Amino acid sequence: MASTQLRFKTNINCSGCINAVKPHLDNTQGITRWEVDTNVADKILTLEAEDITEQQVVDIVTKAGYKIEPIQD
């Protein structure tokens, strides 16, 4: 399956927040790359993934203690 780019609005707004969510995203099979743009108001999480759904990403980030919602392009 080809890699898909997914984008989400989050409340991950600092390096401490990124460090808190990092092990959750890094240890999820299917996520090949991810980053959070903390310089924009919506704190956009962008990730490259294979065989993972938006809902799975929402569940992972919510479990880590952060708010997240998919961005529909």
C-alpha cells in the first residue's frame, strides 16, 4: 500500500508536548514519519503512514493526553 499523508489539528504546542507524544507515534507500526508545526495556531500534526486510519491516529494521540481532530482537505 502506498504511503498516505494525514493532517490533524492538535493542542501539541511545545517541545515537552512533542516529547510526551513521541514514543506513542514512534512505536506505532505504519507511521513512517511525523512532525508537529508548533508555529501555527492549529498546531498541525502531519504524518506519513501506511495501513493506518485517521481514527487510529486520533486514538493514539488522545491516549497520550492531547486533543486532535482530522483536517479534511
